Amino acid sequence: MLMQRIILAVLVVNTLVVAATAYINFSLLNQQQTLAAPSTTEDPTSTPAPAKKSVKAEEYKFFAIEKIIISLPGEGREHYFVLDLVLQANTDTDEKKLQQIDPMVRNSVVAHLSSMTVNELRALSITDLQTRLEEAVSADFSSRHVVQPFAHVLVSKLVAQ
């Protein structure tokens, strides 16, 4: 009988704590919304804020290039890296063009990364790696006089072993 009363008391206390927390969160959110809303009584002598330009978001098409494997000799053993890339292209880009350049992108990436050491590759941030790969692929495309049907090279996965 005593155990049932203890369980009931714990249940009531927990319910009160949850209800109080919900009420406090609700009142704080309402207070923040009230503070964030622009006031309707503006000073007539103040200058109006400049209107923000609306920026139209562009739409892109993405083409995945999966499992680019690079093997690099390391200190005492081989190391390998597996990269998944995504090519960001405009929506009007033909999917067939993106599929046709897959081997060329793979070749450019493998050639560029194979010249690096394991420590150099591991020290790069994802942003730096994306920038270097984009520059290498763009240079390779221009040296072969091939039109680049994508805008950016994105790294979607990197596994280093």
C-alpha cells in the first residue's frame, strides 16, 4: 500500500513538473515573439529602414559520382581513401552529359589526390578539399578543351583508412 502511494506521488509530481515546464516555455516563446515583432508606434522623425532585396534562390541538379578509391603509400602500410562526390549543375543541364563525364572526373580526382601524401590529405578540411578538387577538375577539363557541364564539385562522403 505504501509503495502504491509513493508511485502515485511521483507520478503527480512529474505531471506537475511537465505542465509547469510547458507553461513556462509557452510564455517565454510568446514574450520573445512580442519583442521581435516590429512596433506599430514608430517615431515619425526616424528614417525608414531600407527595403531588403529579395534574392531568388536558384535550383540545381545534382549528379553523384560514388566510390572513388585512392590508395596512398603510408608509413609502414598502404592507406586508402574512398570519396563520394556530387556535381552541382544547373537544372537545364542534360543528365546524359553528366553521365558521360563521370570517367573524366574520376580520373582527374585520382590523378590529383594520388600526388598527395596521406598526412597532407588528412590535414585538409572538407572545404579545402572541395576547392582543390574543383580547381583540379576544372583545369583538367580546360586542358582537354571539354565543356564543363557543372558548376561545383561537392564532397558528400570521405572515408580514410
